[in-house]
Amino acid sequence: MYYVSQVQWYTLPGAHELFTNPWIVTLATYVSMFYQLLFPVAIISRMKLPWILLGIFFHLSIAVLMGLITFSTVMIGLELFLISDQEYAKIWNRERLITCRQWY
């Protein structure tokens, strides 16, 4: 994360000062590394939905801090493909889904 944050193309002017703190850089490096390494394990566990939510926040921070908006949008969309219909029904109210089916 340190080397990426030093490239002027991939940082916003305000974010450059954020990545001069060694504690923040170290924490950001380890969090992103552990997230990517444990992603396959988390997807097949009960932690799937919180892990996807963490990934959405992770890619939103990439969009804000690094300015890679297109990359972040695509990655968030690909993470949302991992949510099954049953999990989607658990997230949203089932009654709302039933009333929407009656219209069709």
C-alpha cells in the first residue's frame, strides 16, 4: 500500500497525507492482504454476507482514496453476483417480495 500511495496518479491530494502515517499504511496493507487471501474461505462459510459487505466497503475506499471508480464499480458488481436468491430474500423483507410477484 505504501508504494501505491506514493504514485501520484493513484492518490487524491488529501489522501497522500493520510498514507504518510506508518501505522495506517501497515494496517491498510495487512487488512487488504488478509481480505484477499481469505476471500475463498469466507465465501463458503457462514460469514459470506458480512465478508461481501466488507468487500463493498473495501472497494468503495479504493474508489474514494485512489480514484479508481470504474474498477471499484466493477468489483462491487462482481461481489454482488455471489449473493444467492435465498440470501437476497433473507436480506429483504419476504412480504415485499411476495407482493411484487403478485404484480407480474
